[in-house]
Amino acid sequence: MTNDVLLQFSDITMQFGGVTALSEVTIDIHRGEILGLIGPNGAGKTTCFNVMTGVYKPTKGTVRFDGQDIVPLKRYEITLAGIARTFQNIRLFGNMTALENVMVGADARKASSVGGALLRTPRQRAEDKESRDRAMELLTFMGIADRAGDAARNLPYGYQRRLEIARALGTEPKLLCLDEPAAGFNPAEKQELNELILKIREQGYTVLLIEHDMSVVMNVSDRVAVLDFGRKIAEGLPADVRANPDVIAAYLGVPDAS
């Protein structure tokens, strides 16, 4: 792995019984880039995310992150290594406030023990303050600090999407994986999301983006990789991928020869 490659997804095959969800997929994610991962429904995009984040152990292949083989790691260890993700279906703690949700992400980096938490030691109190301050910084960065005290379930849908991203950033990741963040957004909200993703990259994060909306992917991605039926069929600059005949066929279908 070169220093430029943060995550190396090499010859990954993922089988579920007799179904092959991924077949020898290789994708490199470079430090500081936004990589778009696209493909029709059922192409294997979310399965890639699940392999990268430890939800699934691949049937074959290796995943190296920042020089480390992460396939043997548990999910929380992968989080600590520096990979965070959001989900297609928002997964917030609905009865907790927006601030508390982001603090949960920040808690992943706490060093104090359970005993320290129970006894409220000076170290524990200092870490709690750091978590709270960092959570407020992230809510401000995401433009939702005015709703910090509101229960997550009471936030508008777009704010919930932003909150989930803020919570993921709270883990201090090196790689942020966004799974269809524009789902349910109107055109104005999608434009705001584009600007937000670029802003996140400007803060030094590397971003992997799964998204069905091609306008989002093509406007923010440095490179795009395309899956179809569990295989990678294209990879390159957005303009090149958009013009690729195999990609056009995967999305629009091959015309009937008759």
C-alpha cells in the first residue's frame, strides 16, 4: 500500500450461501479524496460498506486501512482505527438530544474507565467537557447548533441526516462513509448537501460516498467507481465514468437488438 492509499479493498468476494454479492472487487481510496461508489439497486454498494466496517467478514480478499489488515478486527476496533459511517435508514437515538447523540460518537475516544465514570473523577469530568465542547463544534459545523437541546426524533428530516453525519464525525474518523445521504432530499437540500460534503473534505477527511442521485455524485466526487451485479465495471474521473458504455448499459439497459 502506498502512502497515498488510505483504504485498499482487494479482490473482495462476499457470498451468502449460494448468492455472490461481491465478486473480486478491488477499490483503492486515496487520502483526502471524495470517492463516489455507484451502481443500480442490488449492485453490492452497501455490502462494500458492510465489509469495510466489519459488519460482514469477506469470503475472500483483504481490506487494509492505513496499513493495517482490518478484516480480523471487531466493529468497534474498526471505528477506533478511523472508519465511521452513516446508514441508508437514519439510526439516531430518538429520545436523546442532538447534543447527546454527537457526544455518543465522541465517547468512542474516551480513555477513562467505567469506575471513573461512576466516581466522576477529575479525568472523567474533563473528558465529558471535551466531548460536550467537541459535539457543539460539530453541530455548529453542520449548521444545526440551534437545535442542540432538541430530541433527535423531533428534528426535521434534513436535520436528522446532518445529525447522523455529525455523530459519525464525533468518532474522529480518517475515512467517513456516507450511505445515500441525499435520500429524501429536495433539490435545494441536495445542493446544500453537496456544499457540506465538500466542506467536510476541506477539513481533512477522506469521504466514501454511496448515492443514487447522479447529480450529487458527479458534482462532488474526485473519482467514481461503479458496481453492477457485484462486480466493478468502471472506475475513473466523473466525466469519463459518465460516458462509459458499460455504465450507461448498467443504468439504462442494453437496447433490444430486434
